[in-house]
Amino acid sequence: MRRHSREEDFRMLFLVLSKEIRELKRGLQGDSWEFVLSRIEDIEKELDLMLTFLQVEEDKKA
């Protein structure tokens, strides 16, 4: 069995986190959650940037 590289491990972690955040966001309703929703969107943006960085690094190695 092939061991995952560190980048692959991080990629899987970020993908899982991103999925969980999307599901949480779908469950939020009403203005009382506006701040929480804003933070979740910020986290999503950061995760997207990290995933893009990891993909670029992975492509460089290929």
C-alpha cells in the first residue's frame, strides 16, 4: 500500500474541512448567524487558497 505524501494528507484534510463548512453553512438561517456565516466564508476562501497552493506545488513535482 502506497503511503500518502504530506501534501496529499493536507489536501484530503482541506477537502474534508471544506465539505463540512459547506454543510454547516447550508444549515445556518436568519440574521443572528450573519457573523458566523461571514467567518465560515472567510475560512472557505483560505482553504481554497491553500488547496490552490498545494495543487501548484504538486504540479511542479510532476
